[in-house]
Amino acid sequence: MVLNSIYSRTIFTAATLSLILASCGRGLDSKSSGSSSQTPATPSTPATPAPSAPVLTMTYYPVKELIFDWTDSDSEDNYKFMMDATGSSGWTELSTLGQDLVMHQDSIYTTLNERIGAKYKIMACNTGGCTDSNIVTVNAPMTAAIGYFKASNSAASDSFGYKVAVSKNGTYMAVSATGEDSNATGVGGLQSNNSASGSGAVYIFKRDGSTWAQMAYIKPSNTASNMNFGQSLSLSDDGDYLAVGANMESTTAATSGAAYIFKRTSSTWAQQAFLKASNPEAADEFGISVDISGDGTTLAVGAYTEDSAASGINGDETSNAASAAGAAYVFTRSGTSWSQEAYIKASNPTSGDRFGASVSISADGTALAVGASQESSNATGVGGNQNNESAPASGAAYVFRKTNSVWSQQAYIKASNPSPYDNFANNLSLADDGLTLAVGSYGEASNATGVNSGNQADNSLSIAGAVYIFSFNGTVWSQQAYIKASNTKASLVFGWSVSLSADGNKLAVGAYQDNSSGTSVDGNQSDTSATSAGSAFLFSRTGTTWSQQAYFKAPNAEAQDYFGYSIALSGNGNYLCVGATGEDSSATGVGGAQTNGASAAGAVYVY
């Protein structure tokens, strides 16, 4: 080891010097003579000084990365990379880095807001000890760390980000663009042809570590204009199965609708199934909603304008006595073959209820939630009077369970404060175990803010929106939380999109008409200068208590971007994906320029 220059001089002990002088015929004492009887002392080794302090800097980098670099210390053997996760929880060594390294990358495997307040330092170490660098702290808004995703064939009015889905561990993300116009069919076709207006497309992105890239460009096997391929979509937990709805698909009957299953084998995607309702009829819009179970074996599909007046399970499909009452269908897979298992209707089917507007299924495919956003009962809570029609379009949710291969309705669920046109259950999300249910109600009008606070009966802020959490204790369902935005205002449409983590302890909510011009993480919520720029909110549950954790905006927030139109939270709760169908950049791929060259091309952001 090279020692510091201040130790370049040789230091001798007195005994050693005596020996040297004796060998020259001299001793320390000029009066003495003859040989010494003392044993020579061993020369001491000078102490190694600790290295000098490195100077540390931190840079935010997409997607969800922190880049650290520092000045090289002198005489270090290694560096220790240290983090205090909360800023007050104490230091933890994340890794030991080699001598002379001056840069390190730290990927953020949580949502970005969870890293705010974290502190980092570098320790330069050798046998003489360790010397700390300065401390750097993660602060909002973390703009440069946000992932920015565009279609590979980005074009005006494509509405990329119309729907978004993400696998359980955040490795795969699917994004639809219902306005995409290519006449390509299958996977990997020609993207530049625009002869099938509004046919729609789906794009698959894959994450390798912290690096994202587009993996596939997916079209249906029967592409046609205005079929709305990508109206709904869902990924299995492992990202092996993709379900896509095309509610305006018109084989058999005009806008009867269809659903498609695609299967990934290694890095190759292929269509596995083309699904139609057992009773396809014109304008049924089968595929308005889809959700595939976590294990990829069960698929739920909504057809919210189906017209049968049947109720319950596997009733009369041919009755058309209840226009747009709606229906849901369950399909199961055996090997590579899919077949319909159940035809599901509400217990109180009524014309215009739109049962099937939303569907969500548990990981094992044995619990199913279905929304009827236009249902009109004024009942409150769980199990109320279904036959009262005095609250038009207040909305309802229904939970079904499969036991021994037989489906049955378990619960009829209403908001604690139903009012006309609340559109309760326009969107909903069921936790993996089927025990927690989040229900969006974008038309709810209370001026309350936060969780379980304020006057729910107040209707002073039209279309402010709310989200309701329900839990099942093994016997009954009950409402656990009434959730409002922290910046409640009229026309916010909070609850337009909702997504729960697998364990049901995190909730993401979209409000695509939020007018704030704030940007990135925890931006300005009170501003109203960017009409319908949109926003997203993240809540978490501890025990039975919910609280807001973060407020998200696009880093390039602008009016009419509609950020929050779609939302998806990975099963592990670590990746938040938000669609902005009105975003105007003509960029392509991941991390392009956020300029305005293609009106309503759309974008997706990852936090």
C-alpha cells in the first residue's frame, strides 16, 4: 500500500539507532565500549491513516434510478454505499464497492414517493478506518426519475394509454391505444399503415432490471376499422397471458364485441383465443371490460349493453326484455383451450343498468366483482333493497363466488351515500384473495376531503368523485373506508380509474380532469390553471386505516392531457403506471422528448 506523503520519512527507535552506531564503532554513550548484550527491538510499522472524505453527488435518472458519483478518495481499499431509508431509521450498508470506483447506480424498486426523504452517503475505507462523504437526500419532485412511455408508432388521436395493465412484479406492462389505425393483424405487423381507422392496438413493454423496452406490437387476428381493440386489457400475474377486449368488434353482429387471449412463450407473443359471448347480438359490447385471474386460467368479460332480463347464473340468454341491463361471462382455460363456464346476470336486472361496465376477478378465479354503474336503487351499504329505482345511475357492485365449480351471488353492494348519477362501480378492483374491494364512483359530489371525513351527504361539488373500500371477513361484506381526494373540487372525476395491490393494502386512483398544473411527485394540488391535465393518488392501509401517501402528476403536465384516465398498480405495489390519453408528444419508445407534435397521441408514465 502506498502511504501518505507525510509518512515518507523513515523513523528509528533508540535501540535500532544504537545498533547502527555500534556497527560504525560508535555507541549512544561515548564513554562505553565493547558489544551490547541487549536484544535488538523490532521496527514499528507506522499507523495507516483513514482515507480522505469523498464528495458525493446524486442525479435522478429514468426509469426510477438514482445515479451517485463521487470524488476518488486517496488510499482507500473500498467504498461502502450506505442508505438511511427514511432519513431517521439509521444507516444500512447496501453494498461494498471496489477501490477506485467513483459511480454507482441504485434502482428504486418501490413507488417513487416511498424514497422521498431517504439519505445516502459513501464511506471510503481502508485498514486505518472509514471516512464519510457528505450526505445527499432524495427530495420531491423527482421529475427525471419518472418513466415516460410512448408507442413505437406514435400518432395524433391514437389515445395511447387508454388502458394500462402491469404484471405482479412489474416486469411486463401492457398499454392500449384504441385510436391506433394500422390494418396489421397479429403480432409484430406493419405499424405505419393507417387504413383501419380506430382499429386499436396493444403494446407490451418489458423491464430488465431498471431498463425498459417495447417487446411487442399486438393487433387482433381480424383487424377492422372502429373495433376499439384495447378498450379493456388485463395481464396475468406472471405476464404470460394477456386479455384484450374489443367492444365494437362486429363479427356475428354489429358491435357485438369480442375478447382475445394472447400467450407469451419466452419472448414471443401469439394469439391463443378469440372469444365471443354465448349469445352475441348487435350492440351488446362484449369486451367493454375484461380481467384475467392471476394464474391465467379464468377470464371475466363484461357486456354492459346486453339485453336479457334473466337474473342470477346461467339464466335465459335469449330474452331481450331489459335493454342494456348488461351481463358478465366467465371463461376458463384447459391447456390451450378456452370455454365459457358461466353467464352471469345481476340479481335485479333492469334496463339501462349496465351490469358488466367493470369486472375484477381474484387471483385464483373464484371471486368475481361486477359493476353496474347505472343501477338505480337508493339502498345503502350491503344487502339493501334492490328494487327501489329512486336514485337513477347511482350504481351498484355485485360479488360472486365459485364453490365446487358453481357460481352464486354473494353480495349486493351500494355506497354509503348513494345519489343520482354517482356512477358507483364504473370501475372497481378486487385484491388477489378476493377479500378487499375498491369501488370508484366518479360522479359522487361531496365536498369532503381525505378518508372517512367530511359530510358524505353534501352534494355541492358535482362530479368530484370518491372511492369506497369494502372488506369481507369470511361471512359478510362491509364498507371499510370512504376516500376522497386531498384536493376535492368539482369535475375532478376522482375514482374514474382504480387499482389495488395484490394484498389489498395499496390503492391507486386516477382523476383525469384535475386542473392542477403541478408536476411530478407531490406537486401543487391547489392550482387550477391546466384544465383536465389530470392526476393520480396513492393510498395505503395499515390494519384497517387508510391514508393518502402521494399525489402524482405528469412531469410535462398540460391542459387536456387526461393523466389518470387509466391506472395500474403492480401486485407488489412497487410500480405505478398511469395513462394520459390526451398527451401530445410525437416521441416514440421510452424516454423520448416531451414536446407537442401529435395531438392526443397519448403517453404512459411509470412511478
